[in-house]
Amino acid sequence: MITLSGLPAVPCSGAEGNMQKHTYLLTVRNAHGTQKKTIVVTVTVHEIRQVN
């Protein structure tokens, strides 16, 4: 099992509560060659207001 953390935040556009999909291509290169895996992440848009 692989756990991913520290992925960069991807800005979402849309209204509060909208669902967005982001697609990531993961690539591993090692002694056995190159393997690729595509994952799709579904997120809910939330507005974060700027704090002065």
C-alpha cells in the first residue's frame, strides 16, 4: 500500500460546495523499469476567505 501526502494544493474554481475532479499521473522508475498509474481525486470546493 502506498500513502500519498504532501501533494501540492490545486486551486479549485467554482461555487461553494461544487464537486471538482483532479487527475494525477504517478510515475515510478526503478530497477524493474517504469510504471505509471493514474488516479482521480474528487474534492468539494470550499471558500477560504483572506485574513488580513
